[in-house]
Amino acid sequence: MKNYKMIIQYDGTRYSGWQAQKDTPDTIEGKIENVLTHLFEEPITITGSGRTDAGVHALGQVANFHALDMPCDTIHDYLNAHLPKDIAVCSVEEVPERFHSRLSAIGKTYLYRIHTSPVSDVFARKFYYDYQTPLDIARMRKAASYLIGTHDFKSFCANKRMKKSTVRRIDDIVITPSDSELVIAYTGNGFLMNMVRILTGTLIEVGDGRRDPDSIPDILAALDREAAGYTAPPQGLYLKEVYYD
Amino acid sequence: MKNYKMIIQYDGTRYSGWQAQKDTPDTIEGKIENVLTHLFEEPITITGSGRTDAGVHALGQVANFHALDMPCDTIHDYLNAHLPKDIAVCSVEEVPERFHSRLSAIGKTYLYRIHTSPVSDVFARKFYYDYQTPLDIARMRKAASYLIGTHDFKSFCANKRMKKSTVRRIDDIVITPSDSELVIAYTGNGFLMNMVRILTGTLIEVGDGRRDPDSIPDILAALDREAAGYTAPPQGLYLKEVYYD
């Protein structure tokens, strides 16, 4: 048996998310497992670096699986020839037996795209949050600065019954504006359920004046989902990269 | 009355082309005329620089119309607020009375995108021709060199009963490869029905070895549509820019 690592891109629009679930055939994980099961002629289970929600995209999701010896190029070509066109495998490589896409990950970067112009980008319109209103970047950067570091992000977690630790470390939040949009890149050691979308909704509320940049420490201290902003919609969110040692 | 010039982008996927036709409500021209007719409260007819076929996109289509005095910003904002998200108006400006989008045009650039990699670009997959096979760029450039200049392009015209002149001037054909695709930019003083798509189909046949680069002069001389290559599909074609004095 060998351990194979894949880097995967997908347009998440029509999927109910990454994770294969009973009675939910349209998951990205499920589509890939089906193709691999046909190729290897035995049931293959893949492990992703983490779930992405329904409608969320990926530029560099990572997944691994154990299977019999086969050239990586053969697996790579077969996957791209048989997967739907909204899922693409960028690479397949053999990795050490102990490699685990989720447990070995030491960090991740997510991007969130907010379209701030009233003029539609006709070719990308399904791949951003259509906000159509300018945002004050200076206010958003001030607010973001309070989020950097190790904090209990319970206020930014959609799972109110989360029993495990909600402490995470955010290394960087980079906000890059262009003429028509604003991209926020979040890098950290791990993210809670909906955390990037709630962080984004909160930063948007700061950027349009509804919320004070200096309110962030109080939101963190509240340890209460109700204290933070709204959950930005999934279509603007991309899992960009997963980091390993 | 004033004369207004618009620059327009659209994703042509779901439209039956630019031109408004009876019993064909889904044309780009028709959508824009409807919005302008509501705004000005009288029937507005717009004139495009030329028709684009069903499924063809635009990065810089130009159209003009005559209507009562109104601030250009008001027209611009109203259009983008009321048009579907796959049509965007980039600018609205007042132009001299004599300006005519089609008759005043002195040249155009079209782009054609060919995806040559077997790995799908999941976010752009509806906006290129999915050819999935590498093409020999040197052969294509050799063939393209024969097309530059003023020629009778009857062999590259889909309208076999064309009664007007089929002589056109091509100023430039630039072929730009990247890892996963190849973009061909055609600039000339005018293009016949399906001409860019037939030129592209012919260059593809040269690039994959089916046709000799040196066969182009014979194709031109034949003055017969049957002599040229196939018509490349519409989803890879973009009207990029229209030039005026």
C-alpha cells in the first residue's frame, strides 16, 4: 500500500460541500472517491485537510488516500479525465506512510473576495460576494490587527455546542483592494466552523461603518457568537493553501 | 437629443447573440434596450459595433443610442442596477452626433482562448474552448503569417451567399501560450461572419498536425469555405476592443 497526496481545485457552487454524507451524492469528496474506486477497483476513502461548506471553493485543497502501487501520472490523468469539469486535480504525489492531510497540517490560508463595485465582473460573478458598496480599508485593517495572534475565537464559531478548544492562532490578515474588489487573506493554524465567514462579516460591518474597529477586543472577550458580525456568504470563500512541515 | 456611447462586457453563454430578433427575447441588445426604454420612458434603439454570435463573449463591445439629455452617470448607474449580472456597462459618455458604433469603427480586436491542458480551470471552464491537447505554436505562427495583410477571405466566411466584398485587412495575429492555454488575438479592419472562428479552427488543424502551415495561401486562393478548417466553438471567442479615430 502507498500513500498518495493530491492538491485539488474546485468550483464549489453546485456542491453541498467537501464531505461525503449519506443521501448527499454531490460532495467533492464523494466525486473523487467514486473515480478512485473505479480506477483501483476497490473502495477508496480519501482524507481531506478539512471540510469546506456548501458553495465554498478551493484553489489548493489537500487530500490523501492509501491504495495499491500505481504510477502517480496514471492516477492524475485518470482523475482529470473522469472528474466533472468543476473539480481539477493539480498534482498527485507519493508521500510517507505517516502523512495525514488533516492531522499533519500546520496551517492554512483562506481568501475571501468581496466585490465592492456596482459594475458586475461578468466572468467572475459567481465567484465573489456581490457587496456593491465601497468599504473603508483603513478601518478594516485596524479591526483586523486585533485579531492577529492566539485568541479564543468562540465568538467567531458557528458551532455553539463546540466541546473542543476554540483557541486558534491567526498569523496574518492581509486586505488587498483593487478597483472593483477587495480580497482578504487569512492565514492561521486552524479555523473553526464558519470562522472565516464570520470574521469577514464582522470586518465588513467595520468597513461600512456599522461597527467600531476598536470593538473587536470586546467581541473576542464575549465568547459569544451573538457578539460578532454576520456570516458572509460562501461564494466569496476559497481554501487557498494548506501548509505542512 | 444627444448621442451616447457605451462600452459593454458580457458573458454570452446564455444569450442567442447580440442582435435583437423577433421571438428571441434573450439577446444582449434586447436586454439593454429594455432597460434604456424604461429609463427614458420612450422606445430606445441601440446600435452595436457589430453582431456577436450566440455564446460569444465581449470585453469591450461598443454601442451608441440617441436620447434626451440625461447625465451619463445616471444612465450608467441605472443600467448596471437593472441589467442581469452577465451584462455590465463599463462606461457611458456623450459623443458627437455623427458617431456611429458600426460605421465609425476603423478596426477590432478579437481574442480566442483555447485550453490545451487536460486539467480543467474550474473557475474559467465556461469561458474557453476545452481542447485538452497541446498545439505546436511555431507551426501556427507560420500559418498565421500568411493571413496578415489585405486578402479576400471568402474561404473563411460562413455566409456562402455573401454579396458584398469579402476583402478584409488583418493587421496582426498574436499567439500567446501559457501553461494551460493559448490565446490568439486577431486585429483587423473588419471580420466576416464566423471568420475568427474559422481562422481559429484552421490554425488548430495546423497546430495539431492535420494541416500544413504552407497550405494557407492555397486556402485563401480557393475562395471556397470548404477549403478552410472547421468553425471553432463560440465559448472561446471574445470581442476585445473596437477602435475609432
